Amino acid sequence: MPRRKLRVKAADSARINTELTELRTLLEIHTEWPEAVLAEAEEAAERPRLPEHDATDLPLFTVDPPGSRDLDQAMHLAHRPGGGYRVHYAIADVAAFVRPGGAIDTEARRRVETLYFPDHRVPLHPTRISEDAASLLPGEPRPALLWQLDLDADGAVVLADLRRALVRSHRRLDYAAVQRAVELGGADEQLALLATVGRLREEQERARGGISLPVPEQEVEETLHGYVLGYRAPNPADGWNAQISLLTGMAAAELMLDGGVGLLRTLPAAPPAAYERLRRIAAALDVDWPQALPYPELIRSLDPDVPLNAAFLTACTGLLRGAGYHAFDESRGLPAPAAPGHAALGAPYAHCTAPLRRLGDRFAQEVCAAVAAGEDVPDWAREALPTLPALMAGGDRRAGEVERACVDLVEAELLAGREGEDFTAVVVDLDEKRPASGTVQLREPAVRARCDAANGGTADGGAGRLPLGRVIDVRLTTADPVTRTVRFAAV
């Protein structure tokens, strides 16, 4: 699921950076690599498995955050003869560098996914692979899984094909550069087509009843008076780029379902209680959500450049917490899911476009490549499938633990030194076992934290109870970055 994106903008010597380093130690996050992994990575980088098909003349380009070097995907877009569009999407072929059962494979199964801290990234693979030999860096020939996705004039898929190929990215762009080019009218044919196809795919998503959540990046900046929280809203170009990835993930899911073997990313519909809680958060953040307005249309109506809207969009990631992985292999008695869909996307979906950063994508890619070629899925991939849902779930839990710890630390730093100050908040949750305790959402700063009822209860809440859904005044009692604790009490 999309995660909260936190970034720290502070001097290296700032207290929060020291605390984040200590947090990695506390969480037992391994930032160093075993010597055997590094040695194998060096050898693999020098002698990868190369495909026979040469597509290096296809002028692919990448779109990523500035400074990124772990480039999983590159694309090329064109008009199809007779109408519609053709998308070529190249995905780094990590399996060309990873020996099944080898040191890199073993370490990747332990790490499961790249972990993101506000100040540091802990990668899934050694950087010799993930930021160099396997990355789709411009000007470098690279082994890849090359998708051809043909779309009609409305952006619907009419053909999906896949083959291994040697590719070369011709240029590296970032989201802001793409957005500027489109807005100022200086976009070349490729960027103009990305905008066109991206918008068409967004309309396809709307028709399916799906929604892509534009999660803003939260930036914590050090000032003379402490830390402040800001938001970087995603550009429309972020969404167009994401639509190409989602298009590929849905094509991969259909290919695997047709082949009777694969690994899907599934998500059931969120329960009514989750939407009720989100409505309370919307009220706290002054987000107008009419009762008759469906959630997807609300999300599309919000301007993420408005800080309170950005805070609400960040809270919406909670609706995706039921996401999981489902492996199936019908020839071996492992059935496909009865409900293979992803509720947020309104279609079956597979993670397959970020193999440098997610373990499961390498296996999904291998299954897709075999099914598309009419070949048997390699034993190393087939035998791993039943183990992957548990592995990936463990990685998701670990990433969630990191996210929660980082958010708790950042919020404690934002409020440190303001103990005794009063704030206005909305009660968004009650503790089922202790209704005198619950969670409140502040409007400014946009923090959610634990809160205790005032002695004798609060207005309309009953003795010793917090009034669910009501606006109350709360007093900050604890803001401790060392224990990553923020606590309020109703006034």
C-alpha cells in the first residue's frame, strides 16, 4: 500500500538525525552487507545473464525523483497505426543478477523490501546491483523484461505482450521536469503522449470505480524555533507515471490468472467503520465531505497543495491496510483467489514493476515471462510461490513498524517543548477496552495522538469518556522524542 513519505530537512548534526540513527539500531535494521553478498554482487554485475533480443534502439526514458539511482522502469509511448496507443515498458531484470539460493537471494528474502527512513534508505539489494548494474540508468545497456501494451483510443488494453530484451534508457527525467514541459507547452511527443495516456488511464480507473491515492511527501524542517511540518503535493505527472505502472501490474495479473500460476496483490473493500473514522478525521481537518459524495470522488476533488487536504490524504492510507499477497499454482493444487481483485484499483493487480525494491516482484516477473513465452515457470520461482505471501506480509509489517516509529518520532519532535499548551482536536477513535482513552486529530499541526479523558468526563462524553466525533480542547501532557511518545488530556 502507499506509505507516508517523510523527509527530514535538517543539518547532519541535528538532533532528529541522531535520533533516527538510534532508531535504526533499536529496530535492529541491518544497514551493512555480509561479505559474501557483496562479493556475489560484484561478480554478478560483471557477468549478468543477457537476453538474445536487442531493443537498445528503442528510445526509452525514465521518470523518478531527482537523484534516484535505483531505476526499475523505463518507458516509450507511440501512436498505433489505425488509432490508439502503444506503450513499451521496460522493467529491470533483477533475476539476471541473482542466483537462486545464492547469497544475494538469501539476503533479499531476509530483507524483503527496501525500507525508507526520513533521512536514509535501507535497500533490498546491494547498491552495486540496485543503483548500478541492474538499474536502468541512461546510456547503459541493461537486461529487462520489456512489456508491449497496446491501447485503444480510450486507453483500454487490447493487447499485452512480454519478452526479455536488452534495453537502453536514452534519458532520465524527474516529475517536476515532465510537469513543467507539459504545462509550458514545450513537451516533446513522448511527454505529450505520457500526459495523454496517463489521463486516459485515469478515466479508465474512474470508470472501474478505482482510485489512486496521491499521497503527499511530508517534509520536516529544522528552524530556529524547533521543527515544522510541510507537505510536497504530487504533480499530475506523478499520477501519469503511476498509471503506466498500474497498467502493467494489471496486465501482469491477467496474464498470471490466464496461466493459472502467479502472485497477486489483493485488497478487500474497507469496512464501514474505517470510512466512519476517516469522516471524523475529515471533519477535524476542515475537509468538506458531503454524505452523498463517494470516497473516490472526494479524493479526486481535493487539492493536495492545501496543507489540510494533504494531511487528510496521508490519513487515507489507513484504508489500504488490508492489502496482502495471494500465491496460486493450479497445476499443483494451489487455487487462485475466489476474489482476485484489488478494491482500490477495481481490478486484479500484481506487484511486478519494482523488483529492485520489492522481493515478490522478481518472482512475479519470472512467472509472467514464462507464461507469455508459453514455457514452464522455472522451478526456483514456482517452488518459492507458496512461501512468498508470508514473507511479503512480514516485510510489510516491518515496513509498517518503521513507518510508525518514524511518524511517532517526528510528531514528538514537532511538539517537544510545548507541553502544557492547549489545542483544538476531534476525537476520531475510542479505545474499546478503555473508553476513557482514545485518539484525537489535531488541526494544526496535523498530528494524531493518544488522549485521556478529563477527570469526571468531558462535555457530552459521559463520566470518564471521550466524546467520539466531537470537537474538544486538549492539553499536551507529553512530547518525548526519546520514547517517541505524544500524549494529550482533555481539558
